[in-house]
Amino acid sequence: LYFKCFQKIIQDGGSKMKLEGKVVIAQGGGPTAVINQSLVGVTLEARKFPQVTRVYGALYGVQGIVNEEFIDLTQETTHNLEQVAETPSSALLSTRDKPDEKYCMEIFKVLKAHDVRYFFYIGGNDSADTVHIVNEQATNADYEFRAIHIPKTIDNDLVLNDHTPGFGSAARFVACAFTGANLDNRALPGVYIGVVMGRNAGFLTASSAMAQKYPDDGPHLIYLPERPFHRENFLNDVKRIYDLYGRCVVAVSEGITDANGIPIVTKLSGNQEKDAHGNVQLSGTGVLGDLLSELVRTQLKIKRVRSDTFGYLQRSFIGCVSDVDQREAREVGERAAHYAIWYNLDGSISIQRTGFYSVNYQLENLSDIAGKTRIMPDEFINAEGNGITDEFKYYVRPLLGSGFPVAHRLRAPKIDKILSSLKQ
């Protein structure tokens, strides 16, 4: 950091270290339980600097910037900002727009017209790409401007990050949900299939493994996008577990594909419905869970088969937020303000694990983050491709936060049967 700052001072001759103008903050993509911590972190820090004339929030992400839909966060009370920080989902509202060069030029025109000198965009891969393009356009126009991407995604798929804000709370929800599903399944045995978000990365689905406490606890099987999904292997796995325990709990990522990369939901249903970005529609339909349930029911002749698609539930669930996730989401916002306003730098904030458990934050080049996807490391997935390793559990446990709930069982001994012994 200090080396980069020294370089910047030398390059600029020390004359531009106090860039005066407005700040614009926006939130993009899917909401999370802690995204507002980042918003409040950068807002409160930015308001401390005398060179910042106003702090604006853009409603509806980049769409709001183009339409000049701003609110003046300089006039928001600190107390209310702190209340908003504790509230899940995007307080500034969001967008699924994926800007191209032309769209980003419109963003830049608006920012320049409003004398915006600092741009902070809280989001995932696409948001980093947007920040990168807008920043390049400002450079080409010789407009003094600092742009920072603040990481956010429940998928945990940003490269160069140990983990991303939003993931810890979503992972806590998934783990708690599977703890409950496992308890239910143990009381009334059958096959239960839970479908979890994750198109390309299986971190969130893998977090279901934190529901396991006793040797026969589910999820007994975990299927991730990082490994090809084979129908026959799946049926054999379910049958093996069901024969062993008389029940089976399965966690599966919505983005599982076959060996050729064809989404299983498409292969089983024949449906090619696409989302706004041209990707096969995976979330919110419940189709994958229904198809896998029907497969088990018809092929294995198991009558009690149920499935749930978690969908939006895991993103902004207000009663299941990781305190670790909250703290780190706040700090990435604060660090973003420091790097841009104090040190006059552009880039993307990343979280680095420095111990068990501690973290630090560093600035990455936007080009190294934008448009790239991180997936589960091989050492986190078991050899069979139907579960995860203890190494992943060690990785994810601190991110779930304090007070993570665990289930308990009765340990009282069984009483000898009377009538059965008399019959003998």
C-alpha cells in the first residue's frame, strides 16, 4: 500500500492528493444480508474528508446513475445510517444491468456532469467490470477520477479474495436450513433434496455440510458445479445412503452440469429458458428439485421424497446474519474510502486471511478481478465428487460467525421390552 501511494505521489507531483468533488455510491446485482454495512462504511468515512463536497447514493445501481436518480447521503443522519447498516438487502435498490462500453460512457457523462470525483460500486464480477470500464474512460478523457470496486456476492466467487462479504451470512443460513431439514428427515425418514444457489461455484452449497454433527447426519450427499453430475452415480449414491440409514439428505447446486457442461435442469426437462444475461434460467423455478425427486421416486421406488429450492431466502434473511460477515462488510467499505480519498488510488478491495481467524484488506488491480470467476479448490471437494472435505469445514466455520446453532440428541438408554420377551 505505502509503495503504491509513494509511486502515486511521485507521478502526480503531490499536487493531486486532495481531489475535490462529489462521491457516488451504488449497489449492483443480487442483494445480501450485509451489503448495507459496506454502503454505510464508505458513506461515513467519505463524509469525514473536507475535499468531499457531497456523498450521493445512486438508486437502482448503474441504471440510476444514467437516469440521474440520486439521493444526498450527506444529509442522512448517522443514527439512521447505522440502522440501515443492520438491515439486509440493498438500501439503494439494485439492478441486473450489465453495462457495455456504450452504457459505461453514459455513466461517465453523468458522473462528470455532477462533478463526481469518487465512484464506489458495491457488487460482484460484473460490477467490477463496470468500474474498470468507467475508470478507463475517465483516464482517456483526462478527467481526474477515482473508482473503487467494493466486493459483494453470496456466491463467494471473486478471484484474489479469501472470501467475499455476503457469503458468510448466506452460508450460515444454508447450514442452519440443512440442520433443520436433517432433523425433520430423521424424525420422518425419506429422501430430502435441497437446491442451493450457485451457477459456477459451489461454496454456498458446500456450506450445508456444517449441519453435520453426528455420524449419520445429513446432508449425506453434496453435488457441486465443479464436478460433472452423472445421473446413474447420483441414483447409486442415494440408494447406498438410504439402505444404510433408511433416509437420505441431499444438497445440490442449481448449476450442476453433465460432463459436456450442459445444465442438468436443461437435460432433464428439455427447457432452454434464458435469463436477462442469456444464461439458462436456474434460480427460482423449483424445476431441478422436482426433476431429481421424480428421478429418485420412479427409479428407486422410494415413496417419501421431498425437495426445496432455497431461491431468494438465502440472500437477505434478516434473522440469520453472521457478525463476522457484518464487520468485514463494514470494513471493506471503510477501506474503499481510504484508498480512493486518502491515498488517491483506484482498484478493487480484497479480503485476505492472515490467521485463524483474522483478515486484512488490500487493493487489487481492477483488471485482475473484473469478469473472472473463482471456483471451489480441489482440496475442498472429496474424491468421489459427492461431498466436501474437512479442509472446507475449517475454511468456512469462522465465516459463519459467533453463536452458530448446533442440534442435540437425547442420550437416555432404551428400556428392555416386556411383551416381546414374554412371547419368546
